Amino acid sequence: MNVTHHRHRIPKAALAAALSALLIAGTGCSSKADGDGAGDSADGVKGGPGVTEKSIRLGALTDLTGPYATLGKSIVQAQQMWADETNAQGGICDRKIEIVVKDHGYDVQKAVTAYADISPDVVALPQVIGSPVVAALLDDIERDEVLTFPQAWAASLLGKDPVQVLGTTYDIDMIAAVDYLTRAKGLKKGDTIGHVYFEGDYGANALEGSKWAAQRAGLKVAGQEIKATDTDLSAQVSALRKAGVKAVLISAGPAQTASLVGVAASRGLRVPVVSSAPGYAPQLMKTPAAAALEAMLNVVSAAPAVSSDLPGVKRMVAAYQKKYPGSPVDSGVLSGYNAAQLLGADLKKACEKGSLAREDVVKAHRSQKNADTGLGTPQDFTDVSRPASVSTYVLKPDGKAVGGLVGVEDAHSAPGVEEYLSSNG
Amino acid sequence: MTGFLDNVLTGLALGAVYALVALGFVTIFKASGVLNFAHGSLLLLGGYLTAILHDDLGFAGALAVAVLVTAAVAGAMDRLLLQRGEQDPRTAHVQTIVTIGVDIVLVTDLARRIGGDLLSLGDPWGDAVTSLGPLTVADSRLAAIAVSALAIAAAFALFRFTPWGLSLRAAAEDAEAAALMGVRLTRIRTVAWCLAGGLAALAAVFLAAFPAPGLERTTGQIALKAFPAAILGGMASPAGALAGSLLIGLTEALVAGYQTELHVLGEGFGDVAPYAVMVLVLLVRPTGLFAAKGATRV
């Protein structure tokens, strides 16, 4: 058999594939004319992109088909509910609120295209899911001065005027977690705590917090870096057991938390485990690890449990369940609704000052020193380099509660947080 | 020492699960010369079917349906998409690329259906563990070791002692000569693809069972870890697939277990380790641990 004379076929096929890929990519990057021009409207309020006489348009870059599809759907529905409620009361600045939702499926490339598509025609982005997505869009967002609330909490997102991380950052959460362990779970000087964390911004920022707090409390940290596709944490549990950990912190996804706690419990490593908020989802209560999670896990979060008694939260949960029966009420609902309300307050303030232009919305936002929506702790947006809040709740899993979590401790700021923030400059 | 043995046991159990996937790669490669990049999505399909059917059919019934359907899908994929046109072993590269396309289609649809859920497969082991002295191992992993051993032995027997196995080996050796001798290449191939599809569905159960929290949309990606396993096993023998898988499982468990000590090698060494082992093995034995004899004869 002579093979050689057929060889040229393959590069040709590859070339054709590459060419068609290029063509497809080329057509995907459609450019759109810039949005309606600025200028004063009849009521004397200065307009800008996304603002007309009758409407204010907001954008959401979300994930409805990717790994965070459940979260994305919750936030989209919660923010739509806010828009409907606001419009029923006459809207903001006598204009109706519209939200344009774009699904990027956690694909940075698609998100960049979607941003280019909607950005000329929106005032602000009350939802952008995904740290890598936010990272890729940072320069554009800063240039366009679009007020953006990312659903990501890495401290690296601080210090940008139009970008607002809501609540605490991951490092602050972990400082609170270490404080909780020493205060409520009896960890003492000299003990070792494990920290299982995702590679990337999320894990790195969380580890920074845990290391700082551990040093302050005289504890040692045994770190275990994992990635999103690691769902069997047996080897990590072995390593943690060998290191003699008295407690474990985890900054990963829900699947990793379930595996970590399930495996640790089955191997007799029954130590307290504290997770960041993104590491828990109510679906975990249906996995084999449910019992172990209820016994061992705590979650630190800037937001209260969805099952909380706060009147604002109760009202929102009731309204959500009425509007979207059958949809789970998770933390995404709460954070999405909260973000939308905060943005609503910014828009109202900007309107009072006479301009809905993007840069003025950002200015209005940065003037809010005590923004309180009744859905948790008040936030301070005036210092661009500081987290908007440093108060965290401690929650624990409960299969029977709405949202799968109940409160353990009310919001408070962990000792040392101020010291940490000033040492980080 | 306990820590070391613990890691070894974890690694072997993990390797046993990879072996089921790697065996699928090997069977397909042997029969058609195609590297099946859609194996991960076939695995996800099998897992998804088991997950949605186990409430109605029970675990065993659901698994049986999942294995059959996944086998049928794999067979159909080979028959309808890959075997079109001439029976030419030289088009295997093109067919390999086609499997990438099939993978994207299957994964996209399944991911849309699964969304952000963690699906339970309803397996009978739950979170039970067995203690061996100071060591503990999940029952699901013991089952995985037993099932992999059985599957590998069965595949070995099938290749060695059945008329189909003989035809398969003949076709792998020289397709043209085999066809001239009356071997029905099309059928041989399709049966191999079906077999691999069934194995993928079986592997899904163990990848989603206890130490893991359930079936996720990304579970299929784990199948890619069996790639280096199959390659360093030589791509052509079930025994090689098993040895390669155990080696990869061990590497992964030990690297994770000694992450702190291995920190000098840099962040994320765990991701690279299986491939580093693969490259090291291939440096010493360029055709893999258990390469096909034909490849070494001149």
C-alpha cells in the first residue's frame, strides 16, 4: 500500500476547516452603530446611551447554558421581577426599565461579542457572570464608563470606578471564616487548617485572606489547589488528614464542597468545614453527602440566608415564589434582586441630579455611602479601592429550608479586617 | 506510611475507573484507527440516561437501558457518519476530526439539559466505605475495580478467543488482506464502536458515584484523562489500557496527596503530571507499554 501520495489531503482538509472557522468568526463580530446620541430630553434630564424619553435600558451578560446556568436563570428572573415591580410603580425618572439579556454560556469570546453588541445601547450592567468574562471586559467597561455589577468577588476587581463588587470580597470572607473557626469551633494557636481552593482569581484571593487570618491567629494553613474538573477529592482529603488539619476552608464550586465533605466524613475526618458562598448550592442536599454537609459545613456570605427573617428578604422570596412557581429560590435570586435594587437607587439619584448619562450614573453610584436595600447589610460605595461591605453572615445547610441554608450568626465584621485592609493599602 | 498507602489505594481505584474509559478508546482505535474524541460525550450521554431513568426503572434497569442506548448511538455514529464513502484506513485522521464535531454537538445538547444540576445516578453504594485496617475506600470504587477487572478480562477473551476478535485482530493487522479473506470490516467496526459506547455508559456510573457528588455537565471532560492512559498503554491492547490507567490514577492521587511537597514544581503541576508521565514513558518506549507487535517488527 502506498500511503504517501494521499498525504496532501489532510492538510487541505485542515485548511478548509480553519478557513471556515475564520469565516464564521468573522460574521460573528458584527459591529453596531452607536446608540442614540446624548442630549437633553423634554424633561430636562440629560440622556445618553440606553436612555430615551420613555425607557432606560440595562444589560445582563449572563450564563444560561453553561456551568452557572442555574445561577444565571435565578439572577435574570429576580432582576426581571424587580424591573416589572419598578415599572408597575411608574418606573424610574418617568421611564420604564428594560433589561436586555445576553447568554454567553461562560464563554469569554461569546461574552466579548455580546458586550460589543449591547454596550452601545445600555446605561449599566446589573449582571455580568464569570470572573474570566469580567476580566476580559474590564478595559472596555472602564473606557465606556458602564456601571457594572459583576457576579464575581475577587479583590482584583476593586479600584475600577465603574466596576462595583457588591458585598465582601473572597479574602474578607475567609478572614471571617477563620475568625468563626477560632471563636465557635475551638481552634487554637498552633493548629493547622486546610484550605482547598480553585486555581485562578477566586482561589488566590481567598487564600490570601485565609493565610493572613491564620498568621494573625497563630494557625498554619495547608493549601490544596484544585481545578473545576476535579470532583473526586479523595486524594486531597488524604493529604489534609496527613497534615493533621483541625478544620478545612474551601473556595471552590458546589460539586467540590460535596465531594470534600462526603469523603472527609466517610474517612472519619469529621472536622468543621467552612465554604465561601459560591461553594454551596441547594442541589447539594440531594447528593449522598447531604447528611455530612448538614453536620460539618458552614458557609460565610455577605448576604443573609434566603430563609432569613429579614422583612425585605421575606417579601422578596414570597413575591418570587408567586411569580416563578417551581423555580428554586437560591442565593442568586437574593443577590440578583439586591443588585437590581442598588442600581435602581443609583439611577434615581442620577435622575435627581439631572443626568442619566453613563458617567453621571457612575458618579451617583460612587456617592452612595450607606446603600441599604433591606436585603442584608448596608454598603458603602464611596471608596473605590475598598470592598463595599466587610460584614458577613455565617450560615449552615438545611435541606428543609428555602434555599437550603439557615442563619447561624448575624452579620458582623470579623476582628482584624480593618488591619488587613490597611496593610494591603 | 498510612498516608502513602491511602494515596496508592485512591489512585488504583481511580485508575480502575479510567481503565473502563481507556478500554473504550483502545477498542475503537484497534477496530477503526480512529481516536474517538466523542468518547467523553458518549459517557455523559450514558450517565444522563441512567440519571433520568433510575427513578422509574431502578438503578439496574436504567443502567441497562443507558448501556444499550449509548452503544446504539456509538454504533450509529460510526455507521452513519464515519463509515460513509470508501473503506480506507487512511481516512482515519479525517474521521478522528469528525468525532470532534460529534462531541461538540452531543456535549452542547447534554449540557443544556443538565444545566447546573448535580444528577444522582441512584447507584446502590451511596456513601458507604469499607475499612481495610487504617485505610478506607469507597464501596463504589471497590465495585469499579471489580467491574473494570471483569470488563478488561472479557475484552481480552473477546479479542483472543472469539471469531469476532480474530476478525478484529486480522483487520487491525491488514484491513485489505482481511477483507480479501472474507472479513466483514463494516460489521467488525460497528460492533467495536457499540462495545466502546456501552463501556462509556458503565464508566459514567463510577465517575459520578460517591467520592464525586453526582453527574455534572463537565463529567465527560474527565474522560480525557484516560487519553494519556490509553496512549501510554500502546493504544492497542486491553492490558496496556489497564496498566496505563492505573499508572495515571496513581500519578494523579500521589501528586494531589503530596501537593505541598511538590510545590517546588510550581502551581498546577497536578494537571501536567499525567502528561509528564506519558511523555516519560514514551521516551523510553516510543510505542507505549504494550504496543501492538506489528508496530515494532520491521
